[in-house]
Amino acid sequence: MAEKSSFSATTSVQPSVLTKFGAKHVSYAHTVCAYSAFLLALAVGCYTHYYKIVRNEHFGYPIEWFPSVSATTGDRYPARAIFQILIALTSGPRFALVVLWYLYTTRSSYSSSRGFGKFLLIVGILRTVSCGGWVYITSTDDHLTHDITMITYLVCTLPWQLGVIYTSARNNPQALKWRRILTAAFFTTLPPMIYYFLQHKVQKVPGAYTTYAFFEWSLILYDVAFDAVTALDFQTFELAVVDVSGGHAGAVPVTKEGSSKIGSPEDSISPSFLRSLVNLRGYVSEVYLAFVFWSMLTSLALLIWYFPLWHMGISGYEAFLLITISPMVLGIRPLRRVMAKYRGVFHILSLVGLASYLQQDPALRLTMTACGLGLSVTTWMATWFEARAHVGSLERSILIWGVGLLMHNVVKMAWWTENPIWPIMHAANGGWNEIGIVLAFVASIEVIIRDVTSPTAPEHDLSESTSSSPISPGANGSGNSSWLMAASGFGAVLFALHSMYTDSSAIMRYTVDGYPNYGPEPIPWGVATITALTGGLLVSSSRRLTTSPAYYVVGCLACAAFYCFSAWKAYYAGLVLGFYLMSVMPALARAITTHPPFKTLFTAFMVYNLLCLAHVWVVAYAFVPAGVYLRERIHWVLGAVMFLIGCGVVNARKQATWDVQFKKMVQLHIVKSARSLTRVASLFVVVASVLVAANRSFSAVTPAPYHPAEKSFNAAIWTIHFALDDDMWASEMRMRDVIQELELDVVGLLESDTMRIIMGNRDWAQFLAEDLGYYVDYGPSTMKHTWGCLMLSKFPILKSEHHLLPSPVGELACAIHATLDVYGQPVDFIVSHNGQEEDPEDRRLQTTELARVMRTSPNPFVFLGYVVTKPKQPLYYTLFDDGDMNDIDPTDWDRWCQYIGYRGLRRVGYARVSHGKITDTEIQTGKFQVVETPRDYWKASYDRVDESQVPAGLRYPTMFRGRGVRGHRYHVFNEPRYFIH
């Protein structure tokens, strides 16, 4: 009895408040510590190491006279120590401020929902942690980590500041006014700051870094001041320290976790929180499986392309494209149900496509990839069709499919437009195939477990009553909707997304032009492409908008502008078009599920296949049957795509009203959850793309010639067979190695345009340019129907012009005519690829035009071209004599395709290097020196000299003598040749 009364006494103890203080003091402490950290570091740094901290990699005092934030806070003792100590003191109030804002907005002012409040809380914590990253890991310690955490901080600042403004109490107009002012000041400061940073980093403008530093310091002032405004909100908000024992320490029983209440709700995890975790886990797993689908889809045509590339025509392997019509088997209802019910198992089986990289034989690799894709696409379609009666589940699956495409873009950006789980990748060239398979297996197992433990109850299962009949609002099922229009629209939008938006730089290469109106660079503008696609997916839930006639007209106008313009104007149109296509995709995908699977899916994927073939026929017309009818008619393909999408939109519009009403009845919670997770995933995708772009930008090598002391340069021509080697592996890393070892300053690369479905929408030149330090001229755009010619240059490109050479019969020949700033002297270069041997008149006209361009230029000149003629034949004389050029070595009789010519320069040497199974064509290279009086060197001297008479800085590398390295060696004459001039 005594025990009982004692326990009762302890449980009736009233808590007592030991102390309390205003929450505004947290804001004061944060503001004082933060400003003190930066301003004291600035004062101490200037006092102790002024001349050192104002110096940068290009200039010092007095040209640069004000230090940047990073130089002030991260480079020198004692400023660095003072700064880090004060930032450590700031962290406590900072975390407290973030938590207080959550409590204030969700439980005091009620200006935010719990969900959005938690999102803002997570952003605030991530922002604070990333601040610690760039404060305590300086650029000297680890440049990459420092930059990533800095960019993460800046990226998180956008949702933090906008979110705080959005959740600010409207009865406190003073705080709201200051937040709007400071946010506007912060983000309007960013563009000029970035501009002056680029002026310093790229253009090396004197004094630009000092101007940049002022903008950088102003960001600090605005940032801290923004958070200081919380003092106005917290005027009536207090913090208290409570003794729950009421002054009787130890009298209250506690749980093992330390709670003062036994069995209270706080001791258990909320079921809704557990459901949220399960939903998140499932969402992430399915997004990864969607990424695997897009990876296999984009790799199929790339693998098929290898075979006609070597056969120089139809090979028979093109039939593997028809694997995409596999989903038509879903017309068999029991099979469809089995595949949907056990989708995780079929996703595991589809991984045979990823495992194909283990096979060395290209044909077997293609076969396995095709089987994997067939299983994957059929599984996705089965999932959609069996979910067609569950509007929420269907929308969730389609949104996930779209996020998978976004993820595919981000991953390709991180791998310089390759996909690390493609079958053309392996460990030697940067592949992560094993990791990709393991993650896909884990994701599939998660789907299996979730489907078994949480089976979806058949709510209003219309499929039970309609059998294979369409599901739609009409009394007879089909209403006024058309299966043919639905199928055509989905096939067209799938093709459009695949052909132009499976890589963030594709639309840039579709529309590139000559310098100086070159257009956007893949880094950083790939982020804008991904953001546009993300925005389109986010607005896709507004069916009244996305299926409206006016919106369709916007999409058509964007497509027309994309085709008609070039460079920046075309790119902006491409962003609008991408936004449009991504926004209508869910509606068109939803539409096909309301019709019989067999004929709908067969037609949809046949439309996709026919558009893929037309997309190839417009450029490969010289090698395919009936090619003449689609020759250079990409506008027909684009027009057909928009017409078919229009048919699909008209059909989807008829379903939009019914879908909205249906969602009100069933699975509204799934719709809300799917859209919320898609918004979070979209933010993650954009942030990830920003981090990838920043990493690539900061790690890119600055272009610089190999031998500036000798004022020499090494120029080369190489036909690289679309960066697929003889064994069907991506070859850019092997290309990188030999280009670096040969010390090539200017390289002409032919058969280089890989921004098509059949080449995987790749731009391997980005890797070479960033890893070795080159300026890039991509050559005629993908929209110009050529196989491509590309220039890499260590020297700035002053101007360039892209030529489509006369080609009345055969394949369209291309050329780049560029003027480079070579050690302060303008030197012209041509990189060209003439037509086939079977078209002599084409080759004559093309060579005549090249000779005209070279003859009319007043500058020293280097020709790097693919001519298709033997030495001393009529076309040879047309090129060199009519072009007022010198052959680099007229005694080299064993040439057929590639030639090097020059004038107005001192020719030092000439070498031919074997291809090393990267392609079937050798590397030809010539060494030159610029001279003060080019006219004295207009005509060549062909007197040769021994290598011992050539200065060491002008010699070719010795590693390629004898057997060479990795299959690359000097061949034909087995060594370089050197000349007087």
C-alpha cells in the first residue's frame, strides 16, 4: 500500500519552469556571431596578410585590391582560426533558428502546413550542414568538396528564402517587407557575381576578381540579414527550460529512452510516418527501374548501329528494333495479369539486358540487350494496363517513368553523355555496370516484397467487367475516344523524347552554329534543359492545360522555331518544346491504357519504330532503300511527330474531365503522395544536375598549347567511326590517351555526330575537351543531315563557318572553316569529310568548293580532310594547286582518304600512327611553327632532315616507335619525317 501511494505521489508532481527567455535572442546571437565571424576575419586577414589574400592566380596588388570571401576566411592563420571558431559558435543558434521557424509556422502562427514545414526544416538543416562543409573544408584542402558544399548551400538558399517568405505570417508586414527586399537583393546579385567570376576565370580580365569579391561579400551581408529578420517574428515567442520532476529529481519514472511518460504516444513511431517511409522507398526503387528501362531503350539502337556501320548498309540486325513491339502480347489477359502481379520478378529477368556487357561478342551483346528491353517495356506496359482502373496508381507509375528519364539525363551529364550501365561500357572505359545491376536487383526485390506484403485492393476494378474492352466514361466503354489516335500520340511523344531529350545537350547539338554565334555550351546549359523537362513533368497533372488547343499551338510553334532558327534562338525554342513534350506525356500514356492492349500497343510502338527509321533515313539515305524520299527532310519527321501528338492530345482531352471526376472517388491519397514525391524528386534532379555541372566546370582543364616556347602546334586528322571501337566499346577514353600522348593541339575528327538515336545521343567531345583542355567546334548541327566533322583546338576559335558541300547525289559532305588565334596570329583551318567513291561528281564539286575557300583566304592555312582520292590524281591537284596549298608530303603515295595540307607556316614534321583498333582509320599528324613572315613560307621546301637536327621540343614522342603502345605505332614509314620547312 505504501508503494502504491508513493507512486501516486510521484505521478501527480507538477512540472516547474526553471527559466525562460525570448526566442528573439536566438536571432540576435546568430546575427552577432555570423557577422563577427566574417568581418573579424576580413579585418585580421587584411591586417596580417593583405598582399597575399588579394592575389589570385592571374593578378595581384594593385590590380586586385580587395580579397574574396574564400581567400579571407580559408587561406591564412590567424584569420582562418578566428573565422572557424566564430562559425562554430554560430552553428548552435543556427540550428535552433531553423527548428524554431518550423515550430513558429506550424504550431504558433499556423502559416504553414506540417508537410511543407518539415520540407523547409530539412532544407534548413541541409543548408546549415553544407555551410559547415565549405567553412571547414577549404579549397586548399579539397577543392571539389569545397565547391560542391558551397553550391549545395547556394542551391538550398533558393527554397529556404522563398519558403520562409511563403510561410511568413501576414500579420507581420514589416518582417515580410524586409525578407522580400533582402531576397531580391540576394538573387539579383548572383548574375553579376557569376559574370565577373567568368571574366576573371576565363577571360582573365584585370580587376574583375575584385569586383567579383564585392558582390560575394554583399551576398554574405544579405544572407545573414535575411535570417536576422526572424527577430521580428519571435517577439512573442519564448523558450523555456522545464523540470518535469517539479523539484523532486529522480522521483518520476522514465523509460529507457529517457521519456518522462511511460507508454505515451511519443514513444511509438507514427503509422503515417512509417507509411511515408514505405512510399518513399517504393518510389525510389521504381524510379531506378525506370532509369534502367530508359538505359536499355537508348542503348538498343546504338548497338544495332554498330553492324550497318561496318557493313556500310543494311545488315539484318536492324530487325532487333522490333523488340519494342513486345508489349502487344499483353492482349493475352492472363499473361498481362501475371506480369503485373509479379512485376518485380520480370524486372529481375529484364536485367539480362544490363548483364550483356559481360559478352565480348557484339552480336550476343545486342541479343541480350534486346531481350532485356523487351521484358522491361512489356513489364511497364503490363503495370499500366492492370492499373488503369486505379487512377492514382496509374498516375504514380507514369510520373515515376518520367522521373526515370530525368534521372537518365542527370546520369549522362555526370558521365559526359555516356551511360555507365550501357552495354558499350565496362570498367576500362568508365562503366559502372556491376553497381547498376546490383542496384536494379535490390530495387526489384523491394518491389516484390512490397507487392506481396501490401497488395492493392481492387477498388472499382473496371477491368473485371470490361474484359478486353476499353475503359472509359461512355456507356459502351469506348465513348468517343479513338485507340488509333491514342496509340499514335503515345508513339510520337516517346520518339520525340527519345530522339531529342534523352541527353541534356542533344538540342544544343541539333542547333549549333559557327563561332561567334555558337550557341549554348552543354555545361552549364544542360541544367536548363533538365529544368525545363522537370517543369513540364510537374505541370502534367493540369490536364485541362496540357490537353488544350492553345497549349498544343505553343508546342507546334516551339517545334517550328526549333527547326527554323539556330544557336540560342533555337535552343530557347527547344526548351519550350521539351517542357511541352514532358507535360503532355502522362496524358498520352494514360490514354493508351483505356483501349485494348494488343492493337493499341502494337500500333503505338510501330509508330515509334517508323519514326526512328525515318529519323535515320534522312541522313543515311545513300545506304538504305527508298532513301531518296526522305533525304534531308527532318522537317517532315518533326511535322509528323507534332501531327500525331496532336491526334493524341485531341483524344486525351476527351478523357480529361472523366479522369478528374474519377480521382475524386478513388485513390486520392495515392495521387497526392505521387505528386508530392515527384516534386521532391524533381528538386533532387535539378540540384543534382547543378552539382554535376559545377563539378565538371571546376574540374575542366583550361586550354593551353603543348609547346608555347617553340610557338609550334601539332595538327591531326582522324576518322573515329562515331566513337565506337572495333569491338563495340565506347572509345573516347582510348582516344583521349593517344591524343594526349601525341600532344595534338588541333584535331579534326570525322564521322563525329553522335547526337542521334542510332548513336545513343552522345557527345563524347565534351569529355575530351574538359579532360584535356580544348575548345570545341562541333561542326554542322545534327539538323543538317551530315555524319559530322568536329574540331578540338588548344587555341581560341575567333570565328568559324559550317559548310554543307555540294552533294547532288550521295551523302551530304560537311566542312568546318575556322580561324584560330595561334600565338597571336590568325591561322585558318579546314576540317572536312567528302563523299563516297561511288559518287565522283559529288567529290569533284566538293573538292572544288574546298579549294575556293582556301584560295580566297589571306591567312596561313592548314587543311585536315577526307578527300577519297589517290595522290597525283585530278582531285589531288584540284585540292592543292587550285587551293594554293602544299601537300605535307607528296612522296607519301600510300594515301586514299585522309590528307594534310598547309601554307604560310613552317612545317616541322609529319607522322602516320596506326589506329589501335579504335577505328579502321589511322591518325595523320603534322607539326608546324608559326612564323613572323608567312608569305616567305607560302611555298614548301621538301628537303628532309634527320631527327637529331630537330630541337627536342619539336620532336614527336618516341613511345610510338617500334611496336608502340596499345596498338598505336608509327607505321607506313615506321617513323616521323622531318623537313626544313
